[in-house]
Amino acid sequence: MDNTENLANLKKQLGDEVVVVMVPFQTQSHLDPFLQLACLISSYGLSVHYLSLPTYNHDTKTRATALNPSDLANIHFHDLQMTPTPLDPDIPSEVPKHFHLFWNVTMHLRHSITSFLRDISSKSRRIVMIYDCLMSYNVQDISSFDNAESYIFNPVISAFGMYCDHIFPHVGLPIPIEQQLLQKLPSSQGWYCDEIMRISSFQVQYIGNSSAGDIHNTSKVMEGTNAFID
């Protein structure tokens, strides 16, 4: 048996035993990096399932012109179902309608996702969920499955930015770069609109200890130092 056949058998074995479930936030800037990561993981022979609303699944596949069609064909797309809900009365009327959709998406997909997990957990030895932190409320039931673990994928914020904005202010860990350089960095104040901050503040309550770790969409060239990704 040659190495090629050995690799093929290994991929089949992994694909049958371990299933990867991708749960992106429902915006293009998050959906596309999740699909790219899904294709990368799938190339190692793992079975990858991509969960999104029907319209976004269609749009994401349509935009994926830079991906290898054979890689894309290996991804299992699943359409999540969301019951239409009225506009949130707590959101000011001047807020654009798409922010109402974002809020509904982060609140009303839990049942659909949990139903999928319940089905696939009965067929697989191990489930690995990779999800967007803005979907934390919807995926909180992953902790109830004994054969599952989860990781947060940060598709649009660098490891350095995540450290400075979300870790350093709360736990006070030192930033391992020169103090003078740190003072020259522009403030992140105003990067996000109030509506996104509202969604984020709500979602982080549900991260808890269920996540086994973080995956960052970055590189050593981008970060400029190894301290944040090694």
C-alpha cells in the first residue's frame, strides 16, 4: 500500500469519526473567512458542516469564486431556520433595518443549531464546533454534548487588536511591546457603532468556559510580533 492510499484511508477514517461544525455570524465580512477556513480544514479529510441562513448560504457560495470548486464541493451546507420576529422595540427607530436583522439572528437561531447538533452528535464520535463570538448565545447548548468541544474563530480582528481591546482592559495583562510604540497607536474608540456594541456586549455573557480556545484569522507578518499568536 503506497503513501497516497494510506493518506486516503486516514482521511476517510477521520472524516467518519470527527465532524467540524462552522457557525459564522451572518454578515459577509464574517461568512467568507469562515468558508475559507472550512475549506482549509476539509482539505485534511475532515467532514465540515457550514451552518447559515438559506439566503446567506447561497450568497456565500456565489461569492466564493477564488476558492477551488472541488474544495467547495466538500463542504456540507445546512440551512438554518429562523422564525420571523417583529422589530425589537428597544432598538431606536432611526437604526437601519439590517441591524434589526443582525439582532434577530443573534437571538433566534439557538433552537435550529441545537437541533442540528443533537442529530449529528448521535452519528459522530467527536464534534468540533468553530463559531463566531457574536453567535455565542445561539451555540451555548454545545456544552451539553459530551462528545463535543468548541473554539471561537475571530475572522475580522487581529490577535493584537483582540488583546488590546478585549483582554488587556479587563484583566490587566501587560502588552509585550515598547510603551512608546503603544502610545502611538490610534484609539479604537468609534470603530464600532452602538448597535454592534450592544450585540457584542450581550453575546460575550454566553462565552463562559465552554470554549476550548481561540482561532485568529491572522499571520505573523500581520501581527508584527510573535507574542500574540505563539
